[in-house]
Amino acid sequence: MTDTNLSIAKNQVVSIHYTLTDSQNEVIDTSEGNEPLVYLHGAGGIIPGLEFELEGKKIGEKFKVTIPPEKAYGPRAEGLVQEVPKVQFPNPDQLEVGMSFQTDTDQGPMVFTITEVQGLSVTVDGNHPLAGEALTFDVTVQDIRTATDEELQHGHVHGPGGHHHG
Ligand code: ZN
């Protein structure tokens, strides 16, 4: 049963349809035609700027918001762009622009994407692909329900659209 008086607050399970566009108005991602995105509000499962905008909204509400990089995937850090010798990769002859690799760093696992291959070296970028981007979200709130105790303990949503434990 859906309680239509619920508004989005911490520990609610929220379903949204969204379309994400970048500053060039290119669609980066959308849930249209798919299942809505389901997340646990207040658990940091979505970017902070969007979670902030959703606070207090009710089922059926629609809004459009542009979120600056600081409240999305952060600013770009040029220090995360590095030139690396090809021989440091397990497959130096098969490196191509756009490939990504996970490596362990002092700050934990990080994903690097190859942005250039030249001679004996490659340029890798450890920034999130959307770092430095202002992101515009077109959002419709589809559903709100109270999280179960188990979901709160786990910090994520169970059931349709959520996490499944096998
Ligand atoms: Zn779980």
C-alpha cells in the first residue's frame, strides 16, 4: 500500500524516474523505458545535491534541477591525470582509449580510464567521468515507502529495484 501523504525524508525508500543531461544538453542517462531508480533516502546512495532537492517531495511531484559539480561528482582534479609507461599494464599491446582499469591506491580502489595512447606511454585519468560537470536532472517522484528494519541495517533497498540476497 502506498501512503500518498508521505514526503521524502531520511529512511524512506524512494522510487524516481529521471533523465540526466550535461551542460551541453546531451542526455547522459535516463530511467525512461526502464524500471525507476529506487534508493534509500539519507544513506548517500545518490549524489548529495539530488538527495537534497528530493527532501520533502511527495509522490507525483516533478522538478528539474541543475546541480553544480561540488554537489555531484566533485570538481576535476588534474593531479589524477597521469602518463604511465605501457609496460605497467598486463596487456600493453591491447591498450585503447576508453579502457578502464581498477588499481589499489592509498585511498582505496580507484578506477582509471585511458584517455590517450602514444608511443610507449598512455595517459590515464582517475577522475569520475562526470567530475567537473554540472548535471541537470529532470525528476518525477514515483513512489515513497518506509524502509524495513532490515533495509536500514543494510543501508540499501531490498526487493524490486533494490538489492537481492541469494
Ligand atoms: Zn541487504
